[in-house]
Amino acid sequence: MTNRHKRIERGLKSTLIGILVNIVLALTKGIAGYLGNSYALIADAIESASDVISSTIVWSGLKVASIPRDENHPYGHGKAEPLAAVIVSIALFIAAITIAIQSIREIITPHHSPAAFTLIVLLGVVLVKELLFRFIIKIGEEEHSTAVKTDAWHHRSDAITSSAAFIGILIALIGGESYASADDYAALFASFIIIFNAYRLFKPAIDEIMDTAPSPEIENEVRDVAGAVPGVVGLDKCFVRKMGLDYYVDLHVVVDGDMSVRDGHEIGHQVRDIICRSNPKIADVLIHIEPHSFQ
């Protein structure tokens, strides 16, 4: 198994774990919210259910991104990964708006205070979701996967909504019937947090689809490695773009203008090989040789 496939497998496994955990949490929160008369908890269950759908989209995106390059896709299928992240971000927006609308309805509709046992359920949910977030975000950061990081922040959003629900229910229980709608206000507050996180996830995914240049560290690393190759007089343009979990580099290498085409071609190959070896996340480097005159 290649290094690239190992990285994709890590992303797939982490996403699958998230799907299984979210199924259990969505059922638990939904039942507890219904029996405990807490819309904040039911809203939390809706958010977890949307997590199941979004994580499935992320998993599918990674699966497509893992398909090797072919005649119709010479750069591979990596764009499926940020595309999945965009879809997940939109799903977050929709879930947040749904929760906000229903929260407002619950606020203007008189109802009983939620049951105390819902607090225990929420404490467990916050703990599980925060641990899941830390586990998946670590993999997303290590593999530079926009979709996996988006999936991780979806879990953090769930932890935030559960925390807000906990505070709202606690206020409702302490304050009595006059504060019965506190958990609904908590759900409304949580929906705004979800919208904010959805935007934070949406922008980098769109940037990747639009081939926005990644962080300058990648380019600096490429220049440092290429500049150390014997025969390289200098470096001109360097463009880096991200394609799924991989990076593709276009680099202009300056060599002695009096050397033979064969020698310049050989230096170009050396530069390409050493860059790819220095960073396994760089899938390919396109070298353009430029002549330099010492006169």
C-alpha cells in the first residue's frame, strides 16, 4: 500500500468511526429529549443526525478521491475531497437554520420544564464528542485533509450545541416553570454557533476548489530543497496547488544556459525526484528549465 493510500485509509477509518458514534448519539439524544421534554436535546439529536449524513458524504468524497488518475482525470480525483467538504458545510447551514426556526417556535409555545436526567445524557455527549473531535482533527491536520477537518469540526459543533443545551436545561430546572424556555434559547444560541462554524469550514474548501495557493511553508520548503540540487543556478516561479490530500508543484528552475539540453533535462529530473522524496504529500512536480547567462 502506497503512502498516499495509507493516508486516505486513515481518513476513511476516522470518518467511519464518527458515523457509528453519531448514530448512537442521535438515537440516545432523540429518545432522551422526547422523554425528558427538552427541545434543546431534540435539536442536538437533529444535529447529530445531520452529522451522520455529512460524515457519509465525507467518506464518499475520500473514496472517490482515492481513485487513481486515469485518461479523463490526469490529476486524479482529489477535488472530490474539498467538494465533499463544501456539501458538508452547506448541510451545517441547513441544520442550523432548521434548529433556529424550531427553537423560535418552541420559545413562543408554553411548555413544561425539561427533566433532570437529560443533564446526565448531555454530559456524556459533550465528553464523547470532544474526544471524537480531538481524534479526527489530529488525523485531518496530519494528512492535510480539508474534508476530514470539516468532519472533525462538525463534531466540535455538536459538543458546543450539547454544552449550550446543558446550560439552558440547568437554568430551566433551577428557575422553575418561568424559565422553562431556557433550553429553547440555548438551542437558538447553538444554531448561531453552528452557522459560524459552517462558514469557517466552507471558505477553505472553496479556496481549495479554486486552486488558491496553500500556506507559504510548502513553497518555501520546495524552494529550499530544489535550490540545494547541484547544477541549479536559481529558481524563478513556483506555484503550488492542493488536489485532495496531495500537492502539485509547477517550478521554474534556472540552469547554466551553455549546458546541453540533456544535462538540463537531467537536473530537472533530479529536482523533481528530491522534492517528491522530501515531502510524501507532493504527488508530482512539473519542471520548466530556464537558461542563465554568466556573461
